[in-house]
Amino acid sequence: MASPKITVIGLGYLGATHAAAMAELGFEVLGLDVVPEKMRKLEQGQAPMFEPGLEELLRAHVAGVEGSTGRLRFTDSWEELGAFGDVHFLCVNTPQKHGEFACDMSYVERAVDSLAPHLHGPALVVGKSTVPVGSAERLATRIAELAPAGQEAELAWNPEFLRESFAVKDTLHPDRIVVGVGGPRGEALLREVYAQPVAEGTPFLVTDFPTAELVKTAANSFLATKISFINAMAEVCEAAGGDVVKLAEAIGHDDRIGHKFLRAGIGFGGGCLPKDIRAFMARAGELGASEALTFLREVDSINMRRRAQMVELARDALGGVLLGKRIAVLGATFKPDSDDVRDSPALNVAGQLHLQGAQVTVYDPKGMENARAVFPTLGYADSALDAAHGADVVLHLTEWPEFKELDPAALGDVVASRHLLDGRNTLDSALWRKSGWLFRALGRPTA
Ligand code: UDX
């Protein structure tokens, strides 16, 4: 039998990477996104966002790019999409609803309503977006109702665990594949799609719909909890005079705990962890199980308190007054090697300082365009050195590798005051102190 033909609906961080990875695995792929500018970029082999390795993969496969395999194409026609694909991946986003904890399912629902009427024969629709548990069951019924193929249009749920900045690697070499199946063909087709990673040893786990949906929210809740746990320990260290970095290293040597996700700092952000734990709490409430997740409210609060504590540390460094003080902020994205500023702790701290009267100048290696769009009233500079010019205090808020390489003496020559606050606990405090800097960090002793 010929390989299944694949479509990808929604070409953001998840979908663009998934489409390129499917082409890399040898499949014919057709992608669709409702944002025309995104499609135009992709058609030229350009990534719509900064993601290491993605553009190389696109150039290797997008039809029309010189020397490409031509396996990846794009369309704005749902009819063409329905006629082309055997397997349709839903990769649209599920953001937090405005002013509520619950997640906004309207993009997923619109995608299903647009695709299903064009499913005339056997087809598999595969949900990858993060959704509230119970959504898959509802969407499967809707697809069967709307599709001319009826029950032959089947749904499977295959949550995505990729991390931004490692998206290509995580998609081509996932650490597990989870498939919630609702009909007879889902498992077999997805085993074909994922034959290569499975042959390389990736576990393939088959579950029912609710379990597959829950695996994703449970994993993200666990990760968020681990970060907030170490940040809670940072708060205690601040009160007791301990050092959270040493504490994390020491507890991480216990294999059962491990070193990963124990970096204390200004906490987690991005398009996933914050909104996913909130949507999970909202859904548990609807299911009458809210008590099971009350701890996530605390996880969220600890996370937001760290941003506030960073602002207080800056105020303290400036003698209690922010008004008119010059602050250099290094980093705007929610993590390094990404241009994503969604719910970024760094940009949030910069914004709070600005709103309280400080003159804030931000520099980020990749996130400037997105940061400017979200927060146009902040000052922006083209380099760390430019941002630091005349600064009364420098804040390190996203741990880009280039900030580790900064020369404390050179930076010291341009600032008004050698005062550095590390919000990510990745700079070498001894090195900076040796150059005469007053160095302070969250959860660590002052000297
Ligand atoms: C996350 C999950 O890791 C991924 O599996 C899921 O599919 C989507 O959500 P991502 O949002 O790309 O991925 O970033 P991640 O690397 O998990 O970092 C999330 C946030 O936590 C970042 O703001 C990061 O700076 C912060 N973080 C991470 C810490 O503050 N401390 C840590 O020890 C680790």
C-alpha cells in the first residue's frame, strides 16, 4: 500500500514543525493556515517563527524551492485538503480565553467544521492541540455528523510534547508517542506515520481518548509544579539566607528527583505551561474534581510571585525608587533560542518596571520584533552593550548563551552603576563580583 498522504492544519510552532518533519520522514504533505502571511512565508521555504533547524528542513522539502524534494506544499482550499489527505493533523492553537482560565476551543472547532464536509472517503483526523479532557469524544461525533463519509471519517488523539527551541528534534525523535484511538483504523495508520521513530525505539502507547488528552495536561502540570517547587524553595532560601542553586544541585543528585527543571528564577512562561495549568483547573471544576487540582493554583501563584519579587529586587537595588531610573533588561523571550514572547516572564518584569516609572531599555537576540509588537512603549536597543548604556541597574531575565559571554569589564565601562540582578541564575557571580559588580540573584545570598 502507498504511504498515507498527510495534511497539517494550523502552521504555527507546532504545525509548521510537524509539516516539515512529516516531509522529512518521506510523506507527501499539504499544509493550511488561515493566516495568509504565514502561508506566503512558508511557500518560500521561510519559517514563520525562529526555531532552530526549521528553516533548513523547510528549504529541503517545500515545493518550488530550488533543490527541494517538493514533498511539502500549501493550500488555502479545504476542498483540496479533504481530497488530498488520508491523515489530517489538527495543529491549531488553543489559547487561554480572555479574562478566564478556560481554553478557547474555537480554532479547533472551526478547523473541524471546515474540514469535515470535505471528507468523502475513509480518513483519519488526528488532534494534536492541547485540549480540555472530553473534547476528543465531542469532536469525533461532530466529524461523523458533518463528513459525507460518516463513520469512515475517524478521529484519533495524538498529543504533542515538543518544546520550543527543540521542536525539530522533539518531532523527529520524540521520547514517546501517545495515541488515543476512537475507531478501527487510527492505531494502524499512526503506526505507519510514526514507523521511523518507533523503529528507533520510541515507545508507542495506545490509550482511550480521555487518557490521551490527560497525558498532555498531566505532563505540563508536573513540569510547572517542579519549577514552582524550586521557586518556592528560593523564597525560603531568601528568608533563611540559603542558596537555592546549591540546594537544587544537591537534591537533584537523588535519581528520583533529578536535575532537570529545577532551575530557580523568574519562573515559567510561554504559550503552554501557564495557560495549560489554568485550563486544566477550569476543566477539573466542570468535572466536579476541582479539589484534585487546587495545588495548581499555588503553582501558578508561586510562579507569578517570582516576577513580582524580581521587580522588588530591582526597586531595592535602586534605593527604593524606580521613578526615572534607567534599567537595562537583557532578554525578552520566555526562553532562549526562541523568538516567542507569549506570557514571557522577562517582558512582564520589564513592563512592570516601566509602568512604575523606570526608563527600561530591552535587548533580546531574537525576540525584539515580537516584543515591540506586544510592548511598543518600552525602550529597545540593538545590543546588550547599547541597552546597558547609562543604566543604574542591569537585569538578566532570559538566559541566552550570549549573555554568559558578556565581558563584565566592558559592560562596567558603559553603565552608570555596576549593579547586576540575575533572574535566571545562570551567570557566574564570582566573575562579575571580581570586576566590581554588585551581583544579586533570586534565592541566593547577597555576597
Ligand atoms: C513546554 C513543555 O516542556 C513541552 O513538553 C510542551 O509540549 C509545551 O510546553 P516550552 O513551553 O517550549 O515546552 O518550554 P519549556 O522548555 O518547558 O520551558 C517553559 C518555561 O519554564 C520557560 O519559561 C523556562 O524558562 C521555564 N523554566 C524551565 C524554568 O524557569 N526553570 C526550569 O528549570 C525549566
